[in-house]
Amino acid sequence: MTNSNPNPIIIIDNNSQADGYSGESTILTVNSFCNRQTAESPYSHFTGSHTKLLDLIAENWYSCKPGYRTGVVIVTIPPEGFYSSVCRLQPGDTLQGSYKPRREGEEPRKTLGISGGEKLPARLVEVVLYNSPVLAEEGSNDLPSEGGNWEVVSINASPWEGGTPIHPQVLMHNHFGSSGGTKTNLTDEQFCAMLRHSFMYWKDKALLS
């Protein structure tokens, strides 16, 4: 996916507002944080442009479902042209760690990925969008902090039919207020339930290093 962010696109479709996440004018854009998801990166990526990605999201906006907190939604889109960096671990696989910020201005984070793997064509793609006011809590919004604005922050591509839950480390960084994290607003009970689900999925999987 190219790193040049397009102009935001506007969805105006009064017949599809039952999703509960859009109004008469819903504006979508790709947040600059998503620029890291390239073919050369250890993250899932799209071979098309940001503009094409936004078009796919707009076409499938009716499929919006709630994310881990208010102001976060997930949109499922067709998997063609997407590649996943999620790998299922096998005994003896070599893992490589790093300690670096995800982007300039953030504190470093520990990460652990698999060495020598390769990306696979995706079979399921879920795009995570944050409402601009939610991103504004940490000053990371690219659009004005208005309720009708939504920004793509992650492309979650899976090589399997099932979805990909938030990574345990990302969830904990968000919940406990790490630099660059977004508050979860979860109760302890809700947090533990989500962490358990995340752990059970990721315990035998890793991203590429």
C-alpha cells in the first residue's frame, strides 16, 4: 500500500445508516500510523492504494461491528490483494525480539516475531477504524476531532477464515496507558475476558520479525 495518504472520502447514504456508526456525512481517511503496513514491513499489507482501500471500506461500511471500546469499529472487506504476516508457530521456530518505538514520538516497546517466515495471501481481512475524537485523546488524529470522522489505524489480515483478535501486548499497552496507546475504558472483568480471548489465539502465533 502506498504511503501517500489520499484526500478523505465522504460517505453519504441515508439508506445504510442502521449500522449506528455513520450519519448523513461520514468521512473516512487512512491515519498516518497505517503507513507502516507495507510489503517490506513485518505487518499485513494491501497491494492496492490508500484510495482503493477507502473505496473498499465505503462499499462494505454496512458491515461495521463494534471494536474493543466505544469509538472503535471493525469493517470486513474482501481479501483479494491483501497479505497476512500472521504465522502459526512450530516447535523449534526461531523468534527475534526488538525494543523500538512504533513511530516517532512514542516510547519504545518490546516485540517478538518469527524469523524467516513469509507473508501469505489473506483469507479474511478486518480493517480497524477509530473515531477521530478517540485518537485525539492521545493527539494522534489526522482529521478534525469530530464525531463523523473515522480513521483507519490497522489492517488485520488473517491467512485463515477466523478473525484476528487484538494482540495481548497491544491490549495491555492500551489498557495501562502506555505511550501511543488508546484507553480501553474496560472494567477489570471485561479486560480479563478480552485478554484471555487474545492470549488463547496468540499463544501459538506470531507476526514476522
